[in-house]
Amino acid sequence: MKTKCCSVRLQSLVSISDKAYKATAFDGSEAVLPKSQVFGLDYEVSKSEAYWIASWILEKKELQYSGKKIGWFNPDSGRMEPNIEIIIEKHIPEIIQAVNLKPLKELQR
């Protein structure tokens, strides 16, 4: 089952035990996160270190984050997959009246 994750830029992420991290955001907010819900670094961010963290745990903690960059962690492959929104649009063609044309004599045998 895939897990919805957010890319979170953090000032620091420190291991405090075998099962938990202490995360500090740039605004000074802190939270203790289970290691099972931190899925690794987001290598696309270059200004600071960003981590993929499960979105459900972020909603419960008082940690600063933005929900703009979302991905899905696939436990089978161990990789992040992009968030793809599928929009289905139904095309309804215009109704065009049939026009009766006589064939060109040049094209007839």
C-alpha cells in the first residue's frame, strides 16, 4: 500500500532513539517523528535538506510544512513516485449537418 508523503524542509533532523527523530523546522517548531514515517531525503531540493515524511503524521504534529510537493512512497520498490492528478475531460463534438455534394466529373471514369 502506497503512503502519501510531503517534502518537508527542515533545519535539522536528529535521531534521538532507535525509533524516533527530533525534527526542527526553520520557524523553530519542533516535533518527535517515528522513524518509520520518515522515508528519506528529497534530492530535488537544493537550498536546504528536505525529507519525505508521511502526510498523516504531519497533520498531527505542530511542525511547519507545506503541502505543495506531494509524492507517494511505494514500499515494494522503495522509491518515491510523483503525485499525478488525472483529469478526465469528456469531449462532445458539435453536430454538423450533412451536405450532399455531387462528385466531380473529372474524378469519375
